[in-house]
Amino acid sequence: MTVSNDPPEDFERPLAGLKVLELSQIMAGPVCGVLLSDMGADVIKVERFPGGDDARGYQRPGDPGLSPAFTMINRGKRSVALDIRTPEGREALLRLVAQVDVVTENFRVGTMERLGLGHEVLMQANPRLIYAAISGYGRVGPLAQQGGFDLILQAFSGLISVTGEEGRAGVKPGISVADVNAGILAALGVLAAYIRRLRTGRGGRVDTSLLQACLQQTYWFAAAYFSKGIVAKPMGTAHPLIAPYQTFACADGAIAIGGGNQANWLRIAATLGHSEWADDPRFTTGASRLGHRRELEALMTAVLCTNTVAHWTAALATAGVPVGPVQDVGQALSHPQTRAVGMVIDNPDPRTGLDKAVGCPVHFDGHSPTRTGPAPLVGEHTQQVLREFGFDEEALRRLAEAGAIPPPRHATEPA
């Protein structure tokens, strides 16, 4: 059984009818946008003209056409190319704002105000508007005006200091923790504000930042610091509170074993053929195992190295122990379980050379709401969207003459 990525005709995405203007670029804001889009919102990506989203240039040597990285989090959106630095572009944006439900942006704090398009101005144009902003350090405080990227805030927040091998300098987590989590938090904030608007009729401002998105990941590290003054250090794959709870070498690879409670620990000891470990004073309780983690790791590794990942994964899983192989990204994306839960979808996009995409991680009524379709070219839908919002041909001509939008003959859609 798999999650359906082709829902029935009567399936309605929860946010159907919601209109979102995405002024955001690169990653954090667009992650928010792709989640809202998958859940049914019409996400209109307002990109600077000329140029577009900076992430369009994030390509590896040999990538064809559109950047695959850009495509992955902008599929199914529409693009309007608009120079909001011009008076005509600002006026056009305000006209769009008056007719939408949500605006997202991830500019440096103060940028929108300098453009004459700050929160107060947009709320005057549309009092029911939900304005969602993602910044580097937050909109208040001594560092509010500083710009921030994922790497910078992972460093500032302490995430890098707790990641890596024990006894060595910290390293950056391989994923964009700050960007992705900030996008998720922004989407959560938008949904909460939308529920409030349904109840009260009022719009409002939603703020989060890369700093907040990183610090939210430190719950247990913060607990250790606030309670005991413990400053966490890298522990490899080990856990600061549980043992055994880490990866272990086998004869042909590595597996992750989760001895998250006493029952699982007893199952692990029995499955590895050493039930006597359960009575060893070093390992009888969770606290004692944590205190003797290195000794326990050495004993377990000596046994696990005698057989394969497949053997131990099967044996431990049969015993009821949480266990899984350490896979690379390709193996994870190719695994049938990944396809079963709808996280890899078929989405041919000849402009990028991609035929698959990462799906929506939230399902409704047994169906994935993932919105398929290509990522837009810069300004691909400018004429179409502006007409939908009531701009007549004369207004479009004036905008093009002012350099606020691409002229129709240069647009990537039919004029």
C-alpha cells in the first residue's frame, strides 16, 4: 500500500482558494511557499526584474536549463517579474497585495520599509493580509539589522558546535537546517494567523528567523545548560541522554540502533548473544550505560562486526528493536518505503532534466496533496497573473514602458 499522489477528483486541498504572494527567494521563504502550494494555495512568486531569484544561479557544472535546486522548492508556482524599485512596480505590487491573503518575504530587516512597502503600508492596502517575514536574526535586538545565511546562523546558534565527531571541532550539518526549519515555522505561523483571521476577520504579522529556527532545535542541549551549566560538545552519532543510541560498524557498513528504553536494551543484549550484559553493573540502568558508553560501544561493535548490515538489521527488527541501515541520500530516495509514503513523486520537467521531486511531507485523508508541475521561468506568468488581477492592456503597456515588467514580446508565455 502506498500514499496516493494522484488524489481523486473530489479531493480538495485544505488551502484551496488561498492566494499567496511570495517575495521570498533562495530557500527559507520558498520552502514556506512550496508547503503552502502543496496544501492548495495559489503561490505567485514575485521576482525581481531583471534577474529573478538568486537560487536560479545555484547550479552544478553540467546542469541543464533551470537549476535543479531551484526547481525542487519552486515547482507548481507561478512567476511574475516585477521591479518593485520603480514607482510603477510598487503601485502594481500594492494592487496585487490588496487582492491576496498572504505575503511572504525574507529580505534583510528594513529592506521592505526602504522600498516603501513595509508591513504597515501593505496592511493599509489590505487589512486582512497575513504578512509573513523571515529574517536572519529576528526583527528586534542588537543584531536585527544584520543579514544572515544558513551557515552563519548555524554557527551563531551553536548547532555547528554540537555536530561532528567526538573530540574534534564541530562541523556544519550537511542539510540546511536553518533555512528549511525557518520555512516550516513560517508556514505554521501563516496557518495559525489564517485560523485567527477566520475567527476575527483580522490579518496580522508573522515573524520568524533563521536564528529562532536553529535555537528551536536545541531543546535538550538547552535543558542541560540551564539545569547543570553543561555546554554540549560533538558526540558523533551518539545521544547525550541515551545509550546505546547511535550508529555502529558492521562487517559491510553501518547501522543505527535505538536503545531508547530498558526494554529495548534487554532485547539488544539478547539479540547480540550477550544477555549477561543486562546484569553488568556498568549497563543495568540508562544512567549507568550513559556513563560507560564508550565501553558499551566497544563491546557491541566487536559483535556487530562479525556479520552484515542486512543480518543485524533483520535480527534486531525481529526482536522489536528500532534499527535501520546507514544509507546515502541516493539509497534513501530509492527505497520503496520512501516512495510508499509519497516523498518521491514523478514530476517530469524537461527544462531541468529532472523527472522526480520530493513530495509533501503531510497527507490528508490518505492522499498526498503534492502539487506537480514545472518550476516557472523568470516572469513566465507575468501577463497572465496581472490580467487575472484586473490589469488591462493599457496598464500592462505602461508597466512595460516604465521597465517595471518585461515587455510581452520578451515574455516566456504567449503575449
